[in-house]
Amino acid sequence: NVGIAEQNMFGMAAGMAKCGLTPFVSTFAIFTSMRGLDQVHTDICYQNLNVKMIATHAGLSFGQAGSTHHCTEDIGIMRTMANCKIIVPADGMETAKAVEAAYETFGPIYIRINRGFDHRLNESPDYDFEIGKAIELHEGTDLTIIACGSCVYQALQAARELHDIDKLSIRVINMHTIKPIDEEAILKAVQETRRIVTVEDHNIIGGLGSAVAEVIAKGGKACAFERLGIPDTFSPIGLHEDLMSIFKIDTNGIMEKVREMMGRDFEEDDNWDDEV
């Protein structure tokens, strides 16, 4: 416990790692990715040290605390740190799995979590969790929702309701690792569903949506694509669930976007020769 001296904490962790220990450090995501970024960049990532960073209160999960404690830019920042892996668990159970996997994996790892009030997605720890390997939670052929963090539960609820109400077949992918991202799962979804929606409690610039878009562009096959998240703006102050509704990253907002995309007219055939 170093008090409100986050830069010192990361420097201490770097020293401990140089001595052969595996330090786990924790503070708010806003302080890890911004206030302490110089130390994270130079002391930890540059030296590729075995430090695990637990970044709490991420996204808008501490929405009532105000803009100084909102953190909707951290994935974009941490993605650019060489040697650093990024995990965004969907709930507490997956956070435990992520911590175990981080301990077994050498190098800097940024684990992004919320305040601890997320909906429970996993009832049991008895499932395979692998860094860099996405989890398909719901089968589908009409459209794929790729989500991370607190938005995974919302995406799964949306898929179930869209099946019951609209008879749509929606694939849901839990992209718990943003870096390295599961390119195979993304390209498979493009091939098989042709419509992709990403959902994240983060700015749409630089986060999950951007990472998925980079993979799609690299793959060379076109699809209908939309990013749901925080637009290029600062959020108002409010409870997390209210802010998720405002930015349409809750179940209702996701359903609205899916219905819009299903009504969109675009070339949809199996001939990829003119797409590559």
C-alpha cells in the first residue's frame, strides 16, 4: 500500500520483478494508464518485466465519481505499449481465471476490471480460459457481436432476446483478450455471418472496435461493420447502468443496432473474388 503515489508503486513493482518476484499491483485504471504511464512504459514495458497490473474501476463503472475517475481511453493507450498483453474479463469468475493465466505467462499484463458489481456471466470456473483465445458464448449465422468486459453479459442477453422476438441467429464472442487478439475467431465470424458489431465500455477510438477493424481490414474480406462504445466525447456523470443506456451499450442499445444492421442493404454472396 503506497497511498496515492501510483508512479512509485509501478517503480517498486519493476524493482521487485528485477529481483525475480512476480508483483501484482492494483489501482484505478485511470491512474494506471495515465498518471503512472511513464513508469509503466519505461520501468515495466520497455524492460519487459514480469509485472501484472490490475486496473480497477475501468470504463464508466465508477460513473458517479465524475470524469476524473472515468476511464474510457485505457485500452487504446495500453495497446500501444510494446510487450504488454491486455485482458478484459467479463465477470468476477473470469477475473480469477485471468489472474491465474497472467501468473503463468511471463511479461507485463494489464487486466482491466470494473468495481465488482458486474452481472455474473459464468456460474463455474470449470471452463477453458486461454490468453489470446476468444470464447464463443452463443452460436449464430446472421450476425456476430464481439464484446468485452461488462458488455459481454449485455450482448448475450441481446442475442437471446433477438432470437426469441425476431428469430435472429446471433453469434456472441467474448473477446476477453484485446492484445494479442484472436484473429482466427474474427475472420471466421466475417466469413460465416458477414455482419459484425463490437461492443465495449470504452471509447470507440483505439479499443476493441479498432482492434477488430484492423483484423478485418488485414483479412481483405468485406462485411457490414459497426462499433458500439463511447463516441469521441467525455461522458456525463451518472450510474453505470444509466450511462450504458445513454451510449447504447446495454441490451436495448445492442438490439437496436443489430436490427438496424439486419435491415441494411449490402452485397451478400459467397463469391469473395471481387472482395480481395
